[in-house]
Amino acid sequence: MDEARVTLIWHRACSECQLVKEALDKHGVKHRSRDIYAAPLSRDELRVLLDGQDLKPFLNPRSTEYRDRDMGARPPSLELAVELMSRDYRLLRCPILVKGDDVLPVVIETDATVVPPAVFQFLGIEVAAKKPAAAHARQKPAASEKRAASEKPAAPEKSAVSERAAAPENSE
């Protein structure tokens, strides 16, 4: 059996997490899953996951700790974030994808029904764009649109995450 190349850090009751998990399954992406409620990340795993990252997308604005400490206006330091997340795993915003040393905190707007394109770029999956309505299908694209369509999206930035953050996981 092929080894999973992606780790999904998620929570079963999270609708955004379910959306990403369904997209992984639909596109045949082999992945390991780790439910942070069933198996919270240790301080060391959190430190590895968050080191060198902008912490804002990893902070869950729905958590009490986030609101009480006004983290939207004043994000914590790495060490404080690690300490707080190790005590209250609800402060860590899910879902998060880990692929090798790369980490992608997936930020999906509440009640969204579509996985952000950044997820597919991160995974190296090409997704066909939706076809335009019949009335627009016969229009010729402008020259600038042709050039933009032929350009490839930029590769996601590398991060300093080791395999340790993805080590102990629950198989799905």
C-alpha cells in the first residue's frame, strides 16, 4: 500500500474540515488524518508546526481564549501560542494540511461550500475551471486573459516543519 503523502489536522465536528476531507477523498489524495480533539498536538509538535509561520491563520477566532486575549488585534508570540494551544486545542484553527515540510492552514469562510483553490495548488492538483454560461461561451477571450490562462500559479512557500508534527495519527 502506498504511504500517505499528506496529513490532515482536523476535527470531525468541523464543517470546514469535513469539506477539505471530502475534497481529498474525491481527488484520490492519500492522506493521514489527525483529529485534534481525539489526539491533541503536543507542545513539541505545535512548535514544529508553527515555527516560522504567520500565526494569525492558525488562531481560531471562535475560541474563548482568542476573544478574551484580543488575538485578532494582538497575536501571541510563538511560545505563548504553543503554550495556550497545548492547554486548549480549540485555539488551533482547523483544518491544516501538512505535506513534508510544507504547512497550509486552510481558512474557509463560514458556511462556504467550496474548497479554496490554494488547497489544490498546495496538493499539486489541477482542477478544471467551471465552464461559462452558454451566453458567454462564444465570446473570444481578450489577449490579456489568454496570457493569464497560460501562466502557471506560483508554488507555495516552503516552511520549517518536520515530519514530527505529522507522526502519531489516527487513520481514517
